Amino acid sequence: MRARGSHRGPDGLSVHVVVSAEGPRLNAERLARLEPFALPGADLFYCGPAGLRDAILAGLKTMGQSPRRVHAEAFELR
């Protein structure tokens, strides 16, 4: 996976842009490894296809890493 534009800002904000065309797709395990903190206390902001979001959230739940809140912008490329 190649993360482009990763940034850690003030107040614990981190931003990762993952381009699937440049490497493996994002999944729950990769998302959990990107962050140095436990996801259960975090707010997750997501922009992408609804199916990928659902798969990531299901994987995080299985891992016991469900975020506190999820804010999503869904879109599909056609």
C-alpha cells in the first residue's frame, strides 16, 4: 500500500490518502497499522465506496477496533 499525503497535525489529527491503483487496497488491518493509537477512541472520517467502507468497519469490529464515530462521504466510480 502506498499512502500519499500522510500528515499528522495538531490535536491528534492524522490524514492518509490511499491510492488503490498504486498498491493493495485499504483494509481494516492496514488502517489499524497506519495509526499509533487505538481506534476505539477515535473518530473516523472516510470518503470512498460504500462497499469498501462496510468491509473496513466489519473488519475493525472483528478486531475489536471499532471507531467511536464514523463520518462518511460515499461515492462510486462508474
